Amino acid sequence: MKYSTFLGLLLITAAACGDDSEAAKGVFVPNDAANAQTDAGNAEVNSTTDAGTDTSVDPLACEFTDKACLLTCEVLLDPSFCWNIARAEANACGQSTTRGVMSADGLTCTSPTTVVRFDAPVKFAEVPDREVWAIEISRSGNICLELEDGPLSLSLATASGKVDVSLSREPELYRIECPNGSAWESNDSLALLACNDAEGLTSLPGISTTTVGDDFQFGLLPGPDSLLWCGF
């Protein structure tokens, strides 16, 4: 199993903590009672997004650091923190208890409940070392997740909006931007690496990939939850 978190990366301008002047733009999470899943060909035509409303006003206490809030272990562990909300929504979108089947071209994985699309073909042998992922998940023809993961950043869009994670080294700055406009930062990567939950797992945003037999699973950190499950 490969785990990837973000400690050493990019640059983004600071946003004032708690500035919710711009409504969160999210993707629509359909009701599970909706019509049966459309096939990969029709899902793209029928998929819809929804601007939604900002339901993610951050109740966490904020200590300002140059117009941003101080990112601490306590913030990362808080269930109301925007990444934890987005991760829960993402896992509900994927619901990977049902195994999907990867297409011959490696671009889609279709199960009875979801269609997963990748921006580039997924080759089983390359999964453990792959560093760039762009994933879209649809349920009943409606997009409920968009994820972009690279060596310098991680972006996750769900029903509550988009969460952006990045890290720069010169100067060192780990940053998480929430859908309500708040920004959380830390210039102490070692302190963040020590942030673990009750089970000793990292509390930092990231991804996990697993290959067993002919199966491939993709998940979001923290936690053991799997976002998608595909068989080759």
C-alpha cells in the first residue's frame, strides 16, 4: 500500500480567514434513491454540477498568521474541519463496497452504482508509482466528486465545495483553503507530520493506493476508507 501526504510543495496567495464573500461552488451529490446508474457513455451527457450554497462556515477557533489561520493538529483532527467534511462526502460518493470493472482503455471504472473517470489511462502495474491523478465520480449520471492530485498539490471538490491543499519550501508553507474562503497555514512541517488520530494514522490530507491480485483501490487520508475499488 502506498500513502501520500503533502510536505514540501507550492505557492498560493493568502485569503482572509473566515471570508465567505464567495459562495462555495460544489458538485451535486444525488440522492441514493435516484434512478439506476447510467452507463459510462450516457453518464457524461447526463452529468450535472450544482453551484450549491455555502454550508461549510468553519466554527474552528482561528489564530491569525499573516491573514490566515494557524493550522494545528487540533484543527486537522476536528470533524468540522473542511477537509474532513470533504473526505466524508467523497467516501459517500464513491461507496467502494461494490467492485467496479476497469475498461479496456483504462479510462473508466464502472460499477452498479458509480462511474469513475480518469484523465489518463490507469495501468495496473503503474498504480503504486503513479504520482498524478485526476478523477471524476458520477452517481446516477450526476457528478459527485472531482479530484486532482499531483506532486505539489491536492484539490478535492464535493457537495460542500472545493478544498485545495498545497505546500511550498522556500519559504516552507503548508496551506489548506476551504470552500468558505478561509485559509489555514503552518510553516512547521515536522509538527504536522506528528499529527495522528487515535489509531496512530496521519491526520494530514493525502491519498492511498492499494493493489491486491487484479484489484486496485484508491482512498483519501486520513482514515482507512477506500474511495473506489476497481478490478482489471
